[in-house]
Amino acid sequence: MTEAFNSMMKDFRPRIYLQLMEFIRRLVMSRFQLRKDKCNTWKTDIPPSVNKKILENSEESRIPKTLHSGGVKYEMLGINRAYTANLPEKPCECGQW
């Protein structure tokens, strides 16, 4: 991170402190403006990358994952816990049968 910062300073490093601080202030202001312009293109109030993760996780949370445990037994992995089911006898820990 320090090397990246030093590479941005280029020929401003040997100048006096006031000029160096002014350069850093302008650099930060321009980066804030670029970020603001990019944020104004968003269609929602949250960043697109976060929105994508929310949508992916909400789709995955609706349907429990089913694992074959052998024979006629299956295990459904829900959000908070796992449920076992025996298909011919129809008992399930979730209580739906």
C-alpha cells in the first residue's frame, strides 16, 4: 500500500509540505468524485456486488439442499439445521409429513 501511495506522489515528494498536502487533498477529492459518479449509476441504494450476493443467497435459502444418505433415507440441509427423512415410512424431522 505504501508503494502504491509513493508511486502516486511521483515528483511531488521533494516539494514543501504545504504543496504536498494540497496535492494529496486534490487527489482525494478527485477520487471521491469518481466514486460518487460511479455510485450515481446504481439502480438501488446498495452496491451491485452486494445486491448480487443477496439475490444469490436468497435463491439458495428457499430450497433446501437434498443429500442421499443411503437406501431410502435422505437429508435436507436447511438454513439453520439438517432434517432427515425416510421416504417409504414418511417420517421427517421437519414435521411436514
